[in-house]
Amino acid sequence: MMIPEKSRFLVFALGIFFCYFLYGILQEKITRGRYGQQTNEDGSIGERFSYALALVWVQCFCNYLFAKGLLTVRPQKEDTTHSGYYAVNALTYLLGMVSSNMALRWVPYPTQVVGKSAKPIPVMILGVLIGRKVYSVTRYACVTVIVLGVVLFMYKEGKASTVESYDSNAVLGQLLLILSLSMDGLTGAVQDRLRSSSAPSGQQMMLAMNFWSSIMLAVALIVSGEGIEFIHFASRHPELWSHLGLLALCGCLGQLFIFLMVAGFGPLACSVVTTTRKFFTVLCSVVLFGNVLIARQWFGAVLVFAGLFADMFYGKNTSAAGKKATAVKDKDYEEKKKLSS
């Protein structure tokens, strides 16, 4: 029995929301918690986990094993995608994530959140320029409204003012955010090319992407020496492994839903869902804990919901024309490629 398209979209979106909500809680427990009972020089108790590359490598490797298991249980048609696509995709994904995390050294967290909220825009722009995608005017308008709403809702002037000084380091942080957004756009563009050239399944994309990501991160861990330090830390605090196991489980399921979303609906739809995930997380905390919203945040919330519902009901109606135009462009591209060769 074939599940309707809108139902599949809702299941994938809710899966992403729920899994990464739990993922965020576990990640904060690992990175902000204390391990051990020893007293430090500053009077604090226990050690902090500070091995960011190792944490990402564990997640990528577990994602690879999870996808391998899924494909072993339910074999699929052979993935004919060129491995170079996956390698480039893994590189842009990792560069985007690393540059985003590095930016927090020089820009306040609200600036980073607002900057990353614009992720669907470079995904659309580079999807058109590199992936040769065609989007309707309605789709452009809906995504712009959603991004504007998230920016208005998430930005808090009070927290941004805690930065002591604005100097060249702040400019560096902003450049890193621009680099991160550019890498997000390239990742989406390459994924569009993947879907149009060989149409791999979500599990196949998850397997190959995490394979290349694990290799790249393993090299970085060896070169930086962080891998040895991580092993020593984990041997001193074996309870870390249970936390990492739960984190990996949530990450595996969350990433599976992400790749199913990309394979079924494209990277733009996925970027809109992952962008609004933060918005809904904050909105839920407001409702549950009774935090007060100012007028600007209420207006942002209305814009997000309006953009989402408009895209749900009107954006899909124009997708057929977009797919047809994209297919024509792909055909023209292949013909030009044959003539040039």
C-alpha cells in the first residue's frame, strides 16, 4: 500500500523534529556535563567533554553501520551514483558544520542562529545555479516568508549586546557563517544532482555520505591527536559510552528521516524542515514554561506558520511544472555534453 505524499512528508518531518529534540538534550548532557569526581584547580568537580571531532566521528560511523544494516536487511537496486558526488557532498557537509561551530568563537549565539536560519536561501540559489533546479515563484515567496519569520522570532537583542567588543574577530565569525551557508547551499545542489542523475534511496545516500564523512574525520582525528585523547577520556569515564550510544541512536534515526526527506522531496524541503525545527523547539518551550513573547516574536511566529501552510497547499501544486522544466534543462545539458565530447 502506497502512503500518500503529504502523509510521508508529515511522518518524515515529525521524525526529524522528535529525534533531534532528544539528540539536542543528550548532546548538551555530554558536552556540558561533568565526568568523574576529582576536584580541579578552579574548584570545579569532574572533567568536561571537549572532543568535538570525535563526537561527530562517532555519530557518522554509527550512521554508516545503521544504514549498512538497513540495506542488508532490505537490499535495494544497485546505487549507480558516482562516488565523487558523495565525497564532495560529505566534504561540503563537514565544512559547513565545522565553520558554523567555529563561528561561535567570534560571534554571539543569536547571530549564529539567525545566520543559519537563512539556510534555505543558499540551497535554492545554488540549486538553480549548479543543480539546474527550477522553482516556482510561489515556492520562492513561501521560503522567504519562513526564513524572515524565523529570524524575527529567534533574534534577541539583549543577548547579542553581551559581546564586549566588535572588532576584526567579529568579521571573521561572520565570514565563517557565510562560508557555512555557502557549504549548505553546495550540499543541497550536489544532492539535487544526485537525485536527477541516479535517484539513490535515502538509505543509500546515508550509507555513502557517512562512509566518506567517517574517513575524512578519522584522518582529522589522527592528524590532530584528538583521537588518542578521546580514547583516554572514555577509558577514564566508561559511563560516557552509554551516553554516546543513546546519542548515536537518536542521530541514526534522525539522519535516516533526513535522507528519506531529501530522496523523496529534495534538499530544499529538508532545509525548510530542519530550519523550522529550532523554531518549533523554542515555541514549545514558550508554551510549556509560560515565557512571554514580544510583539516581534509573535509576528515572526505568524509568518512561519503562514509560510509553511502556503508551501504545503500551494507550493506542491506548482512542483509538476518545476520538475518538467528541470527535466528539460537536464536533457539539454546532456545533449550539450555529448556534443562537446
